[in-house]
Amino acid sequence: MPSPGKRWFHVTIGTHNSWLPGDPRGFRSRNHKIHSSGDHKNPPPRGEHAGLHVFRRATSGEAVLLSKQARAIVAQKIVETLSNRKHRVLIVSVGGMHVHLLSELPSDREEARHEIGIAKKSASQAINHLPTGRIWAKGCGLKPIRDEEHQRNTFGYIQRHAEKGAFIWSFRDDD
């Protein structure tokens, strides 16, 4: 049950240049001005928006890849920052190019995005000794959790990222 004025969200954060317009896994530009006919679960037809992807890769630079060392630091700093700001966190997974977390944040999406922005900044500062430069893509994905079953399924989905090499932090680790 969420606290008053809050709700649970599945939050996704990408690293800088990790998912560019024209990506063959599917994509949406800001405000959906351009988008593919597929997504990461059902990819669009091969070659759709290929020219756009080639252009963006050539002009954007390399994708940021978080080292295994950095992944643990990022997860711990996100949890610490959100917890200090009175937001509960159930689980965080940090992979090479993206972060997933299940957290209770302000119901207002702009306020929730602001809180995630603070956590991203804090995580960046914690690994600023590493040679990465800019770390995060703009914004974040916020998917509201509908009910307890959705929350359990999301928790499991995030937890399964360990199979792909992600660092996992869970509230169970604090016991």
C-alpha cells in the first residue's frame, strides 16, 4: 500500500547514447514525433529507420557502459538517495546500459521525475572518479504499478536481470 501522495513506479534509466532514435530494437522520440512500428519485445521490421540510426550513431558518440565496479556503487547510491528523501525502494538492478528500480515516489509524474533526477545526479557524483564523462540519458521511464500482482511481477522482472549480469540490490539485502 503506497504512502499518502505517493504511488509505486517501475523506473527505467538508460545510460547516455544507449538507445538512440532509429534503434533496431524499436524506439520512440520525445513526444512521439517519430516512432517505430515495434518495441523491444516485438522488434520492428529489419531496416526500419536504419538511416536515422546510422546518422544518430555517427553524431552521438559511443554508448556509456557501466563497469561491474560502477554498477554496485550506482545501485547503492540510488537507494541511499531515495531513502534519505523518504522514498521506499524495493529493488534496483544496474546493468551495463540501464537501470531498473521499483520505488514509491510522488504521484505527480513531474515530481517523481525530479526525484529520480536527484538520484541520477547523486549516482553520477559517486562514480565521477571513473573515466565515463556524461553517464545518463535524459529523463527516465515511469510506469505506474497497478496492483500487488503487478508489483510482484515487476519485482521478479527486475530481479531476473541478474541473469544478464546486472548488479541487484533488494530490500531483502538489508535484513
